[in-house]
Amino acid sequence: MSNPERQTTPLVAVIGPAVLVLIWAALAALRLFPESLFPSPLAVARGLAIELTSGRLVDDCIASLFRVSVGFLLSVVLGVPTGLVLGHSILARQAFLPLVNFFRSLSPLAWIPFAILWFGIGDVPAIFLIFMASVFPITLATAAAVGGIPSVYFRVAEDYGMRGLDAPSTICIRRLARLSPGITALPCSPPARWCARCRSRARPRAPPA
């Protein structure tokens, strides 16, 4: 039997935004602030229509998506391999983890003067800021996910004849493909899964007689 208290209608979810818009319209009608600073909902709707019809809003959205995509892609390309190394090597963690934590604790807004000073105005400083805001969390999250892999997996890989970087790369990629939410919801790409699957199909070395 269903609980009547949990039965809600879709219209209930509209009450909150509707009340907020009414309060907004009432404050705008009182003209407590200049219209340039506090426009009415109708003025905002007209401005949105103008931006849509002129195409400027679409162009701005495309430019923003381009900056976010490039900055995040660069942070993934650098952050995931670095996190794999930090998570697997104790020496690397002792040497570089304090530095990564230091830059992680810095606010991304603190890089704005450097971005403008180094790259000027345009797409490059925005991409740089997005990169600096995401590369260190991705690195630490990847290192934490790799550090949580049981060491018995690596010992089994050595028994199967994997040496050098084969064991860490194969095990980490396969485990992170299952634990991708641990890397800030970063999904492992299909090529990475395919590469790990192909490498895991290598025949184990025959045990000595």
C-alpha cells in the first residue's frame, strides 16, 4: 500500500520557482534598484529572445564549451597518468604529493592575474584557468583510486609474467574502468578499455617444471 504522504504531483515542483519569480517581479516593480542592475523577468525574457534571434548566445555557448572541453581534456591527459604514477609508486608520492596538494589548495581565482599576464585576453587564459582548476583534483582522485587497489593484484600479475609497466598499466586501467566514479566521475574511454582487455588476454608464462 502506497504512502499518501509520498504521493506528489508534478505541479508541486513548480511552486517554488513560481514564488521566486513572483517575488522577483514584485521587487522589480517597486524599483528599489535601477533597472540596469535589477531588471524585471519580462525584461530578461526580452533580452534572452534578442540574444537567441541574433545568434550571439549560441556563439557564446559554443566558445564556452570549446574552452571547457579543451581545458578539461588537457587536465585529463596530464592528470590521469600523473595520478597513476603517484598512486603506484611510494617514492613518487613522497616526492611530488606535497607539491600537488599545495597547488590543489590554491583557489583557481588566484591564477587569473597570471593567466592575463602570461596569455593576455582570449581563449588561452580561460583554457589555462580551467586546466589549473581541474588537473590537480583529477591527479589526486586518480592516485587515491590506484592506491586503493589491493597489492595482491600486482603480485598475481608478476606470477603471470608481467614486468615493468605492463602490470601497473593493465591492472590500473581495468580497475579504474570499474571505479571510474572515484576519479571525479571521469569515465574511462572505450579505447582504454579495449587496450586493457587486449593486454589482459596475453597468455601466462608456463610455470617451471
